[in-house]
Amino acid sequence: MRIIGGGHRLELPWPELSVFPDYGLVRTRADLDQILAQRAAALGADLHESTAVTGPVMEQDRIVGVTTKNSAGEERTLRAPIVVAADGNSSRLSLAMGLTKRDDRPLGVAVRTYFRSPRHEDDWLESWLELWDQDRLLPGYGWVFGVGDGTSNVGLGILNSSPAFANVDYRALLMRWAASMPKEWGYVAEEMVGPIRGAALPMGFNRTPHFHRGMLLVGDAGGMVNPFNGEGIAYAMESGRIAAEIIAEAVATGSERARDLRLATYPTRLKSEWGGYYTLGRVFVKLIGNDRVMKVATQKGLAHPTLMKFTLKLLANLSEPKGGDVADRLISALTRIAPAA
């Protein structure tokens, strides 16, 4: 990870852990989505493309399926004993089931695009803690990831704890920041590949409960974005894995009552995995929303590589779960002490 800010440029190797590889990987979102869909279909899932869920099917105050509509206007009803809501931040299915977002949880917005760039094979994931437009400091944080296919993924994000959150043209902000970089990098409008895309980042379990009347929430639908760094895809996939494990156990119980009792353990499992960590993340979001705190942290913190190694482990949620070094044990202690989100 290459971290840039406060006049410093620091390169930190990815943490070496027993439970994760010591490197990061980059793929385009379209490519990743296709891989996941094809994998699911290969394992027996029925894939309905160009199809939207339009609402829940309810029986005895419990969801038993969904209604759908495809691009040709054809409507269908799909029934299932257990429903998983994986429909993103807006999660219309959750709203239809009476589950709204929590206002006491942080929210971010991120935008990104791809540029043709000679930096596409950069070996480092790059994080910018300050965004400059010539001599003007812009709100938010940014990233540059070489994709390895001739393009770079360039984007930025802002948290709702920032005073500028509600008053920013995010797409214009991205182009101003990109234009401030060296011209030879290619981060200019003429080298863009595709449009600028953006999304809200629902953080810290901002929609609960995660099991409700026969439905489980995974990923952004359950507000599972990491408050420390805005990462959502990994947590969506991990929550999907946890949900799948519990669903398999629930189906094997053989009775509806025993099944629901097993499904009801899903929220507890999520809190056990990330609850304390997300509580720490909410505190972090409030702190960095203060411009003076962020300025001091950037200028002073980046001058101390040991401190930044600890910070990288904390922000990326990449600490050794058992044992490890002093930083690992400190992070584990903090997440245990913090009340579950």
C-alpha cells in the first residue's frame, strides 16, 4: 500500500497473516460480477438476467418469495422458503419489508472511473489522504489502482461527517483532482474508459435486523461497508458466505421452527465478526470528519512508519485474530472491549 499525504509518500508491504494472503488483487467491477454470476450458475443457481425484483410475496406475515419483472415487461413470482436480500444500498426489498436505514450510522459516497494509463501495472495500491486542486485542498480521500489491462481505477470518497458532504459535485471533484496529477499519467477526460460511476456507502450495520420475517440481509443491503476504509465488496462476499453456512444448517434441521431458530443466529454471528470493529470505525469517522484532526493525523502520522503499519492493519481489518505482534494484540483487545455495533 502506497500512502500519500501531508508531504509524505510511504510504501507499506501488505500485512503477513495466517488467515489472508500478503497481497491485494484488482479486477474491474464488471469482470468480478460476471465471474460471480457464472460461478453461481455453474453450481446450480438459476440466473435471471435483465430482471428486477419488484416486491415480496408474503404469507402469514413472512416472506415466501418475490415478484419480478424483466426488460420485456414479463412478470413472474418466484417462491422460496428462505429469501436473501442482496440488492444493495437502496434495498427496495428491505424497504418493502419495513426495514429502513439507521441515521446513527455513518454514510459515505464514492465515485470512480477508469483511465488509459502507463501506470496500469503499478505494483502498489495507492491511497491519497489529501486531494489537491492546484493549491486548494479538496474534501475527501482518493485512490489509484493499476488494473493491469492498460487502465487505472481512479476514484475518491467522502464521509457524511465531512462538512462538505452535502454540497459537493462528486464527479466534477474527481475530474479536478485527476487533472491536478502529472499529465503523463493520462488521468484526463480524453483517456477515460467509460463513464464516472458513483454509489452510496452504507456503513457499520446501518440497516437492521439482519434477519427479519424469513429474510436475511447481506452486503450493502445490511449496511456492511467498513467505516474505516469504505470497503464493501469483501464484506458483501463474507456476509454471503456466513449466510449460506447458516442457511445450510437451518435447512438441515427439518422443521420450520428449528429452521427459524437457526436463521435467527445470523445477526449474532455478524456482530461477533465485525460488531466491535465497526463501533471503533464509527468513532474513527467522527474524528476524521474534523479537518484539523485529519490534517494533524496526516502530517504527523505519515512521518512514523511503525505507527502507519499499525494504522494500515486497523483500517484494512488485517490483524492476526489470535496471537500476532503487539499491533495485532492491541487491535484484538480494542475490538473485544468495544460494544458490538
